[in-house]
Amino acid sequence: MGVIDLFFKKPDTKKLNNEEYDTEFSDADAYTYAMEQEQPPEPYVPPLNPGNIPPHNPYSANGINIEVTPARITLFYNGILAKDGAKEVIAVVGHGENSRWEDVKEYPMWYAGNQTFVLYLPPDKAKSINIAFKDSAGNWDNNSGRNYTFNSPIG
């Protein structure tokens, strides 16, 4: 490589979402770029309609539905926060007794259309699952302080 090549050589490029970027970007930069792009969730969740929401449970009237398989727990939320126009809903999930949550984590939910948000959780055979929801404005849906509790959803 000559001196002229050093000044005029186009940097090596990589492709991300069919767009090129310089290889001088770190993997962290590429990841940040990818996360900023609008992408469907993996696996893709088609827009929902009332006909394909899972079977009823005690919280169905509140817009909380859960579908349990050995591979994962799928949580569907179209409760009051979604109906009031929330753009983001976060599921606050804990395990154990409803009065004493353990392993509490917050998970952003995917918007799937029709005022419905979806979240995939790993299966947990040993513990009950407790859930409350909040939006980006700080409003909560926690079943009037009683939370949404499912006893050992996987048997």
C-alpha cells in the first residue's frame, strides 16, 4: 500500500440492515445502531385481534392474558394503560409470595397492535409469578394493589 492509498483508500465497510458502515465502528456501536432501527420483535408477533388472544383467566377482564408452554410464558397485556394510549408498557415481574416478591425484574413489552403489548418470559416451574405494569409516565396497573399473580404457571 502506497502513501496515496493511505490518504484516499475507502475504509473497509460492513453491512447492517443493508446499510454500510465503516469498520472503525466497534461492535457496540453496531449493536446500538441496530437497536435504534425499528425492527419487529424476535420471534415476530403478528398484529392481534380478539380472536387469537389466549383462553380466559381470572384477570382477562382486566386485559391480562397468559399463555404457558414448556418453552416459554407469553404475557399479553391490553389493560387500562394500553387503552389509555400508553406508547410503552413495562412489566414488573417477581416470583414467590405476592406479599414478598423475589427476583424482581422490569421487562419492556413489545407493541403488537390493537392496544396489545406482548412479553416472552422463560418458564419457571418452581415459583408463582407476580406481575404489575407501568407506563413511561409513571402510571401503574397493579390490580388495585393486589398485583396479578399466577400460581406456578408451569406444572
